[in-house]
Amino acid sequence: MRRWLYDIAALIARLIVGVIFMAHGLQKIRAGGVGPTAAGFAEMGIPMPQVAAGLTMAVELIGGALLILGLITPLAALLLAVVCAAAAIFVHARNGIFISDGGFELVGGLGSAALLLAAGGGPKAVTPPIWRTRPTTSSAAARRRPSRGHWTSGPRPRGRARPAAMPHLRRRRSRAGGAAKVSPALVEVHCAHFPRTARRTAYQGEAALGCGP
């Protein structure tokens, strides 16, 4: 998915979810505030109804407004997801899925959307530094690591060179256009380093010597 498509989708979702949560908070205020809301929570069997009512109203109002404005979106969305999870566990889960039966259809959808927004609020969302990802030491070192076979600084790593990386062993043709010649001394050094793969051959006339016995 292209980044700009995700940004547009996240922006629309954040605005709609924020408006819905604010509407639920304002609905509780218009119904009488904390007192009637706490009485309804007590009838539904929610523990500590006074505290739960106050926290729910505050989170819905403030969290919804923060989602709309795009301020500290991960924290606001996470708190809203917690409120929805509590409503589903204490009230709606026992009634099934559908909202017509009092199920968790609405709180499940809103909570899932809030949880998704907690992972990333899209454009125009201010994310606190604690949520910003930083490259790990291994990934940063991998980006600075030069490509294989190249050295940008420091001493060249030690170790045996490959036969293809020894330009002094390449065959050279004589100026007169004769057969290619390789110095026997260099071939002997090559054979000492690579006894299994190399053959010591002196291209001087018909003479040829093999590496090893």
C-alpha cells in the first residue's frame, strides 16, 4: 500500500473515531453527568461505578478531542481502546456480538480502530518522543557497512586473497605476440597458498610442473 493512501485513510479514521467518542462523552454529560452515569454502571455490575463513570467520561471527551486535533494520538487512542475493552468485558461480551442484543459489536469496532490508531495516527498527528522509533545499533551499523570487496577506511582485512584477486598471476603476452608467460617464482608462491586449486605451470616453451606430488 502506498504511503499517501495510508496517510489519507488514517486521517479519515482518526477524525471519525474522535467524533464518535466525543459524542458519547457529551451524551453522558447531557444525561446528567457523573451521577446518572455511575448509577447506570452500578446496575450493569461495573465495579467502582463512580470512579469508572468519571474516568470514562473524561477519556471519551478528552481522548476524542485529541484524536481530532492529532495531539499525542498514540496515548489518547490507547486509553480509548482500554475503555472499550473494559465495556466489552464487564457489559457487552455476555450478550453476544450484535448491538441489537446489547453485544460488543460497537465497542469492539471502536476499540479495534483506536488500537490501530495507537500504532500510527497518520499525517498531522503529533507523536511524543517515546513512541518514535529509532534505528537500532545493528541496523545503523548495517547501513554504514561497506559493500563486499570494498574498504572505505582503515587497514585492509587480513587473510588469503582469492586466486582471481591476484593480478600478478594473470597471463601476459609478450610484445612479439608470443605465448603468455608467468614467472615461475610467482606461480610457486601461488601454489604454496592454494595447494588444492592451483597448478604450478611455467609457460616457457613446453615445460610444465604441477603443484604437489
